[in-house]
Amino acid sequence: MALTASDTEALSEWLRCIDRWATNLTEEGLSQQTISKHVSHVRRLARDLHPTVTHPTAVVVEHLAGYVDSRQWAPVTHRNNVKSMRVFFTWLTKTHGLAVNAAAAISLTAAPHHSPAAHAPAVHPVRSATGPEPFPVPAAWAHWLDAWTRYTRAAGVPSTTLATRITHMRQLARDMDPTIPAEVSAEDLIDWMASYDWATETRRGHRATLRVFFAWAVATGRRPDNPAERLPRIKVGHALPKPASEVDYADALARASDRNRLILRLAAELGLRRAEVAGLHSDDLFSLPSGTAALTIHGKGNRTRILPVPSDLAAELRQRPPGFVFPGDDQGHLSPKWVGKCIAELLPGGHSMHALRHRFATRAYCATGDLLSLQQLLGHASPTTTQRYVALDADRLRAVVDAVAAR
């Protein structure tokens, strides 16, 4: 945060202390990036407390507690700012012989009302039902993300993968503010990932995005190091499949609008992913030589597959106007995230739209036992992935156990 001439004069006592402290940190061997971050945090504190407190030695714990409580910080930003204050006031206490370290009692853990989920509604406007543009990111991050997006798109990364990575980075940027991308440390990233209760695969995805983004920053000369290289490895999860029940699916169909009912059917009867549903176009529907209706599905990794479509579902698709089946503000269609949100609101028990894809996989395998055909229908690169989608019927498992017992 730049200081004006008037700021510099008014904060002269603070700035002299901060400069001496920064010199001491340099002598102790801290990196310039870390020192810059600490200094930025304490300068911001000084501007907020002035003119109530004209010298840092006059700061008491109530001043710091009030300052921290007035901020709407993400957990990692809270932690970083408090760490900077602790370093500064530890040095100040030692060099000025103060009786009390004013920052020692300030918790590194944010109060519940500082969590992103709690304060987001007050910061961001309500979004429309068409899935509008994402929430903005801090200006210091915006030009980095724009340049990285162009670079990634030029490399031919699939649009679905790129969209997911952009979502990850925009979330990181908002949570890290006011820390700029050039000053993000490995500890910042570790704290950030630790602050979220993600599923294993979600956590793996965020880690992969961070490694890719900061590797790009190093390759393009924007940073000398990749802080994401120190993130811990995350083992592949082995969660059991969770297909939506027939009762839940029927209930969702009964309550859904015409648009959402069609989305439900595409997910549950064809096993489509939310991004595949969002991007469906009228041109994707055609007839096979046999006369059977079929869809061209543009899947993950730019892999295209052909799916036969039940006649009644094909008839419903043909009734939609030409163009994208689900028009919206994301390159002409609904965003995948919005599609998933609309369907998740219809499904009980915390089920996501992906539970309908599990339903399709489970029913298809139980009906045929053909794992390889199911792999092609789902668009998986490996049958091992397909196996994780199939929840075997309890009666089927019991029959196997009984057969072994009979022998």
C-alpha cells in the first residue's frame, strides 16, 4: 500500500520504527519477500490506528484486538497479519524495554464471523439465475491471472480444466488479499489449504492448480521460486460411490422446473457431467445410420464421445430452440458451476449432481456387467476410475457370499 507525502509526515514515528525493524529482519537473514509482507501489514496497522496512537510503543492489546476485529479477512489473511504484528511487537518490546508485548494475546485463528463463508453474502451481491460473471479479484492479482489464462489457453489446455483452475485461483486471490502474488509464501499456501474442509479430490485439484500457476510465474520471470512445490502430497481418495436413490431422483424430477428436469435426466439417464450438460448445443444431437438418436459429448481433456439417446429424451431435446440447450452468460451457455448448484438444490442429503452420474453407472453395470462399455459411456480414460462409480447392489454381493458358502 503506497503512502502519500502527508501520510509519511503524520506517521513519521511509526515509519522510523518500522524501518529499523525491517533492517533488523534483513540482518537476521529473512527474505526480502517476507520482510516486504511483514512491513506492508504493519504499515496498514499504523494507518488505521493513527491519529489515535502516534507511536507504536503506545499500542495496547485493546488497540490491536479492535483493529483485527474490524477486518473482514479470510482465515489465512488473518493469520498472516497477526504473525506480522507478533514479529514487530516482539522486536519492539525487546528494543524499547516494554513491559507487555501487545500482540502476544492476539489469536492466530480468526473469529467465526471472519470466515469466508460467513462474510461472503455481505461482500458479494446476489447472483442471477443465469450464472453471471464470477466475483472480481483484487487488482494486484488480476493482471497475473489474465496473463496466466492466456498462456494456459495458448497451451491448449481443455476449457473445462482451465475453467476449474481459474475458479481455484480466483478464490485464492480473494482470500490472500492484501498479499500480492509475488509475495505469497509456502506457509501462506499451506495455511490456506488447511483452512478449508475439502473432499480429497477437491484438495488434490487445488494443489495441482497452485503448482501449475506458480510454475508459470517462475517460467515467465515473475517469481524466483515456486512456493507450491512445498505443499504436501495428497493421496488418491478411495471414497465409496454415492448414487442418488430412486426416491430422491423421482422427488427431484417432480419439483424441478422444465429446464432443471431436463438437466436431471441428462445426468441420471446418460451420466453426463455438469460441464457436459452446460455446453450441450442443438448441433450435438444427430441420428446414427440405424436411425437411433445420439449426442456428441465434449468431455474432459478434449475427449469426444458418442452417446445413444433414448427416444423420449431426444424428443425433449429437439423441442429446445436452436443453439445452446441451456443458454446463459458463460460463453453463451450456463456455467457448469451454476448447473451443479441448481441440481444440488433439488437433491436431498447433501447430494451433488455427480450423484446422478453415479446412479447411471450403478444401474448400467448392474444391468449388464459390462465395465468396458460403461467406461466408454462415462468418458473415463481408465476402467479403474469407472469402478469407483459403481455401487454394487447388496443382494448381488450377498449372492456371491452365499455361493462361496455353498461350496
